[in-house]
Amino acid sequence: MVDIELFKNILENKDSRYIGSEDYVSKELIQLFLKSGKMSQIVNLFKQSIRKSDNTFAHHRVWCICVKCLKQYDIMIHKTDLLKYVSDFKKSANQYYDYEGGDSLPYAGKELAKYNDQCFICKECIDEKKKEKEEKERKEKTENSKMTTEQYIELYLSEDRVWGKDVKSYNKIKYLQPYYNDGVDFEMIKGYIISLSYQDFMNTLFWKTISAHVKYKAIFKCQLCKAKDGLRTHHNSYERHGEEQLYWKEDLICICNDCHRKHHEIKG
């Protein structure tokens, strides 16, 4: 049936935007978007987002494809995310794909993961990934629970030790923690650290790991003046020296050389 009001608006130039939040963005529409030219043309098809009573914006029901298992399903997303989805899809889709075909679009979707880390993954794949992560952590913790105090000292408190290439940066601080090392006596570890000279402690993998973590959390900026050069990790307090892996947030700060020098001049 012809939509008289729509054509009237078009003819009278009242409204050049046609897709509202109540409209379903189907697979066929996504295919049409992929074949079209500029993203600006696609953006102009959408009506302005409607703000709801709870101050959030209305969402669109959109055809989607899981980039892990290629399952096709519908999701509810805001217009901004929908347009980013289309934009990333257009980048990932090879120009030789036949978008009218049945299987070509899912495989173009598979390529989407290379362009967008926040790409769409179905609930089943998210749950599976979560289980895999939990199982990996369980195995790692089981392995670490066998570590003795002597092995901990050898690995983390001996001079010139380095992490293996396969150890992820975000996991390093975790491997130093008591909850990850059930077989280690951390009172003995604290005593051993206190017995080290300042320079020997600075050369341990234990300190280098914590120092790097503090700088990372400070976004590699001095936490006093925001400088980006000459950064170092400074102890605000040595009362819990030997337990830096537990109290780095409370006792340590990322600071530049200038601020570090001024701090010691004031202190005295």
C-alpha cells in the first residue's frame, strides 16, 4: 500500500529522513547499506533519535551476525552504534562479495572482527569465551599453587629475571599476589624483600612489574604535574615495604623526575 504521507513529505521536502526507532533494520537493509556509496548518505536516512522519559534514547531492532559463530540474530542498539556497525561492516566487506548471495554476507561479517574490537558476539559465544577464561585461570592458579616460597624468590626476587614472552602484561601483577600462590609464605617473602638493599630491590622482577603497573594505571603521566617524560614509581610510604603487590594503589605513585626531586628537597 502506498504511504501517501511519506510521499507528501518527500514532495514538500518536509522530511528527508525515513528510518525511525520503531522500524526494523533487516538483513536486506544492511545489504543495501553495504552496496551504497558514502556513510553520510546512510546517516541521512535516519530520523533524529528520540529521547525517552528516562532520559535515554530509543533503540533500533537490527539484524546482526555473530563474528565468532556466524549465527544470525536480532539485537537492540542505539543509532550511533548501528551506524558504527554498518561503517565497520563496509570496511571489512571485500569488494568482490556478492551481497545478494546467501553466504557471502556472513563471511564478510567474519572479517568485521579485524576492524572493530567491540564487534557483535552472540550470548552463546560470550558465555563460551567466559567459560574458557575461567578454566584457563583455574589451571593457572592450580599450577601456581604448587609454587614454593623458594621458587617465588628465585622467580621474582632474583636479579635480572624477566617475564616469558607469552605472559600478558595485565596478568603479571596477578601472578605476584598471595591469592594466586597458595603455597608461598608471604611473611617470609616480606622479610626477604626488607633484607635486600635498595638497589637490589629495584632490580627485581617483583619491583619492575609493580612499577610498570603503577605507570600504566597512571596512563603514563606524572600524577602531580601530568608530565609524560622521566617517569618513575615513588613510595609515598615505606610502612608496608615488602607488600607492594598488595598496597601499590595506596603506597605508590607515578611521578616525574622533577616532581620527585622537589619532593625530596621539601622533605629534606
